Amino acid sequence: MTQVIAVVNPKGGVGKTTTAIHVSAGLAVAGSRVLLVDLDPQAHATRGLGLGSPAKRGGGTQPFEGLSPVLGDLEGARVLERIRPTRVEGLSVLTACGEGVGAEDELRGRTDRTRGLTEVLSPVASRFDFALVDTPPGLGLLPLMALVSADGVLSPVHCGGFALEGLADLLQAIRRVRQHENPRLSLLGLVLTLYQDEVAACREVAEEVRAYLPRKVCRTVVPRDPALVEAALRGLSILEHDVCSRGANAYIELTKEVLGYG
């Protein structure tokens, strides 16, 4: 049975996509069959693993046709057509496309709209050990769908200003989903990201987060590492780009923690 992990934080720029990509890659390298679900209309997880077709103008890539048509029709069987392998053995991506917002609009009128991703993932449950769901900022319909489909939540927290902003809303959303739609949902952990030990403010924020939820902060702290940015620009996981970097070491350790949750 697939363990579904939603990577969620209402704030943007906290490292959700980075965490989703590199934990997925780490799990695959450790021998698991992994599906990375790119639920963000910006498709950064899709692009961050080098998937896409050449853009018509300028640089970069355009992602494959992805989740929008599937979610809009709630036809889970069509998901198999949109799963793409990556260079990392054992890791596949359910690609996103820029129509995600349109799909969200289509779903708003459906009484079962929050279960859309659950329906999408059901045909592939026997094919993967883990499914990690990368979500857009906020707590709109797409993140909510991820929470309804998930067994657990991994929430990256930027070691910068206003780190606790949005966490109370996330915890409330988890409680609400657990009470009304998905009783198995739990908070696996908060992941401190973009950490700089030499910056006093980062140390203070880390202490504040640990004091807020002492039993839910992951042991692993992800540093601010240029290698992680370079990996994203090259469409590579950090394990392919620079396995000896501080960022790679952090995500290897975080992967071990995720495996321990199971």
C-alpha cells in the first residue's frame, strides 16, 4: 500500500518543492518505488527533475500535460498516461501543467471535490511504496486535496522571519481534515530549511519553532546551500548534482527520518 506524504506549508518560499524532490529521490535511491505528484500549477517539481518539452520562446521547459485534465474529470484511470520516469531509478513524476488553477475552478462545484486526488492515486496504489505530493502555497483546494489523500504531512519551515506564520492555520486544517474526511492524517514533522548557523536570527527562529511544537520538529536541519539551487537549475536531484554537498547530506538524513515514520 502506498504511503502518501503531503508536503504542505501555507507560506511560499519555504522549500516545499526542494524538499519534495530530494526526499523523493532519497527514498528511491534507498530502494523504494516513489511517485512525486506535482500538484503545483507552477510545475516546479516537474521542471526541477528535468522533465518537460522545449519552450517555444526563451529558455527553460514547458511541462508535459499533467494533472489538470485528470482532476477536472476525476477519472483516476487516466493518471497512468501522465506518469513520467526520471533519471533516478525508482522515481517517477506525475507531471503538472499550467492549467492547475483551471482544474481547481472546475472542481469547486463538485460535492466530492476534495477527494479528487484520492481518486487519481487509487489506480497506482500497488505500483509505488511512497507518493510525495508537492503543493502550492496557501490552504486552497489543491493543498486540501493533498491533505485528504495523505497519510502524513511534512511541512518545511523557513528559518527566517515570520516562520510560525501559517503553521497555526495548517494545524487547524489537519485537525479539520482528520475529523471530517481523513482520520489517518497526521503531522509527520516540521523541517527547518534554509538554515544558516552563523546568522543569529536563524538560530532564534529554529529555537522558536522547536518550542512551538517540540515533538514534531525533525532532527535534520536543511542548510542554505547553493548546491540545492544549482541542482534545481540543472533539473537534477541533489544526489545527482553533488552528493557530497551539505544539502545532499541533509536530505539523506531527512530521508532516513521519513523511512523511520513508516
